[in-house]
Amino acid sequence: MPMDSRPSTIFAQYKINSRTMPVFFQQDINEHTRLGIWKIEEQEDFFKHLVPLHREVTHPHKRLQHLAGRFLLKYLFADFPYQQVQIADTRKPFLPDEAYHFSISHCGDYAAAIVSRNNRVGIDIEIPTDKVLRVERKFVSPEEELWLAPLTLEKATQVWSAKEAVYKWYGEGLVDFKQHIQLKGYKNPDIFNCYFSKSQTSIEIHLAVLPPLCLSFIYCASV
């Protein structure tokens, strides 16, 4: 399947219906996998006639995030069949034929998505807040605390984001973030080595700090 042409630089511009949308971040990971983030500046009416609302969302801003995330799928792959998206019992969105694997995340005025033709994927974005330090004992194990020390706000946020990405990649629910998602250290400054005990799988979690966001994402074939 041929790749469609698109600017690959950060802050690329994408025109739709004679309007220009500023893309906050974009990465073509490989031939089959793409990732994008943008700051949501559009009103809800812009999305309503372009993408379906797959579930009832009563909060106006959360509804806008939901629509923006679905629209980003089409931005990354023009032939993405978002009309066919279904929601599993675990609340994970999916395509029945798995023509694409995808994951979506929202935080504040940002939406993020990763889409792949041949790899299971997971993505999460977070804006650091003090709350994450108040609850870090719920998701950081004693072993992880040792090699993460000192556990700064940015580090704690990146750990939470990384484990959220694993949770979304897995997609089956019932995951204990401390017990099942075991971070084993940095492969390099941009990758966590992770062991996911529920499926006995070693995973690389890719990391980036894109102020004000912490980004984590996974593309891995097996679960």
C-alpha cells in the first residue's frame, strides 16, 4: 500500500475544508506506523460532521477530546475506516478486522494517536501535576524507586504515562500497574525497558518530553 505524502516536521500544517490545523508533533515511526499530537483549537462543530461520536459523552470538553482523537486517526492514515470503530467491554476502541491497530490519548487541550498496520500499539500523554507525586506509591514499585531516585515530578509523570501506554497496548483490562508492569531501567534516555508479567513479554516503551507534555508510546507485535 503506497504511503501518502505529508510534511514530517514538527508544527506541520494540515489543510481541511480550507482551514489550517497546526500539528503539535508528528512522527512516521516506520513504513507502517505513525504517531501524531496536536493542540485542539477547533470547536466541536468542526468535528461533528466529519467523525462519529462512538459513545455518549456528556462533558463538553471531554466530548471535544473524543472527537479530536477520532479525527486524528484519519489525519495519520487517510483511508482509516473510523466509521467501523467499535468499543470493547474494557473500553478499548478497535477495528473488527484489525486492518489498523490504534491507540488514542487526551490531556487538557491535546489529543494524541498512534496507528499501525502491523503492530499492536499504545500511547499516552500527560501534563505533569503535583497529584502524580501524591499517588506514586500506587504505581511505582520499591525496585523502581531505587533506580529512579530522586523521583522528580517529571520522572513520576513519565513513569505513569509509560505504564498507561502499556495498559492501552495490552487492551484486556485488569492490570496492576505495580505488579504487572515492571520497569527495568533505561535502555537509553528515550526508552524504558519493561517486563509485562501478565503475558511474560519484554517491551520497549518510547519516551519524549514535548513541553508541556510527557509522551509514551509502544509498537510491538505480540502480547
